[in-house]
Amino acid sequence: MQSKTTRRIQLTGGSTYIISLPKNWVRQLSLKPGDEVDVIQDSNLRLLLVPKGTSQDGRQNRAVITCENLRPNFAVREFIAYYMAGYTIVSLICAKMKAEDRTAIKDTVRKRLLGAEVVEEDSTNLTVQFLVNEKDLPISRAINRAAAISQNMLKDTLDALRTGDIEVAREVQERDDEVDRFYFYVARQLTLSITSFEILEEEGYNATQIVDIYSAAKSVERIADHAHRISSLIPEIGGAVPESVVKVGERVLELYKEASSSFINGKRETANRIIEEDREIAELHRTVMSSLLKELGELRAPILFVLDSFRRISRYSVDLAETTINLLAKNKDSPIQGS
């Protein structure tokens, strides 16, 4: 819990300004006269006092999940929640844990969460430690990587729609987990940045941009979900997708590529143009849907689902463009870029 203490600035020696430290703070950290503290100034001109030699990275926040009867899907969701909350070690303790359930949980957690390693395991306990090296994967790079994967997912989905290639469609669905990994990682880093502001500032971000960064990551994750959804319908549709539907998908893919580029490169004018282009795609979507409603037979439902996902991807692309504009407006260190 945060606490506030007011101190009066004093002048000593004719040129040195000083304030006294709160007694409780000094005692809680076991500091004594002669100890050193680092004084860090953030982008808002606030000062942070950190005892010399203290490493926030060394903290190991631990969470414990308990259960009576193990449900693997719920257990995995708990691990994901604690991962995004910034915990370092998470233990699952359950009296009735089947070996196959424990194996399924281990495999899924490793697959979906960056840096997840099992450090302890027995018949009633599964402990996972998250060994994430934030220095090697900045937030911006994680979002860029997720955007690149999701773009390729959508591109391959369009190819599979044309040919009815079920194998390509299945491979696209498997890549959705990769995008989730980066999304969960970004959410974790933003949570940690609340108490460790250097996570943001080392990348040129500030605290006012947290919501926008999260929104960008979420838009990318949602687009990957819809690429997954479309690819899952291909076995049912086969190669019977009308060319007009594929054309809508191609327009949407180009819009998403531009939206990703505007976010990655901080291009405000490009972002504004994307918002305008979405109106054209909306009209194209209505036109194609109206014509298909008169022609489609048994495949009406899955093909309309495909069109719906294309429209949603277009809207998430607009969300990404709007997020770019919002992010740039809160950039305190550099002017907004043009096209």
C-alpha cells in the first residue's frame, strides 16, 4: 500500500538542499547512517529512492493454487493469471492429481508462457518458475513479433481458403499459441512496470501509455484468434469459397499490415488513413454479404462466419491505428511523427 509523507526542503551549507527520510521507511529496510541510496528521476521529474545494492529483479513473488479435484483447463488458466500478475513462482497443490493431467498441464504451460520451467513435481505438487529475461525481449519487440506471426497466420489462411488445404489450416491454428505467448508476456511486463517504472522508460514509454500498449497487444491477439477461427472452418468449407470473399480477406490483410506498420514505426498519418480506409472495407463487406445471401446453400453459415471474422479483423486493425495515435499523443520525449 502506498503512503504519503510530507517533508520540508532545508538548505544546509549554503548550497545543499536536503529533506529527512521517513523513520519507518528506514527501519523497514534496516538502513543505518552511512548507507547509500540511489536517487532516480523519472520522466515526470519525480524522485525514487532505492537503497544501494537492492535488486527488484531478485524478488521471488510466490503464489499457491490449491484444489480438491484437478481440472486441467482451470489449472492452466490459473497459471496464466499469476504469470500475467507478475509472479515468479507458482505452485499447484492438489491431493488428487493424475499423472496424465499433470503432464497435460506442464506441456500447456510451457507452450503458452514464455520462460516457464518446472522446478518441482510430485504426485500432489507442480511448481513452475518463470525465468523471463526482460532485457532480451523488450515490450515493443514482443508486440512486433506477435504482429508478424498473426499477419502470416492471416496470409496462410487466405491461401488455405483458396485451395481448401486442411493441413495449412491446422498449422495456422497451432501458431495461435505463439501469439498468445507474446500477449501474456506483454501483459506481465505492464503489470510489473507499475512498481518497476524502468521497464517502460528503458523503451521510451511512460506510465500514461500503459493502457495503449495493452490495447495494441490485445488487438493483435484478437486478430490471431480470428485467423484461427477462419482456418478452423476450412475443413467444412473445402475449396468452395467464393472469390469475392477472398478479395475481402486480401483487403483486410493489407489494412492490418498498414496498421501494424503505423504502430511499430509511430506513423500518425498512416494511422489516420487506415481509419478512413476501413469505411471502404465496411461497404465492400456489406456488398459481398448481400450478394452471397442469395447464392449460398449449405455453406452459407461457415462462409458468413468467415466474412464476419474478416470484418472483425478490420475493426481490430482500426483499433490498433487509433491506439497508435493515442500512444503518440502521450509521448513526452519526442514529437509526433508524420507519414
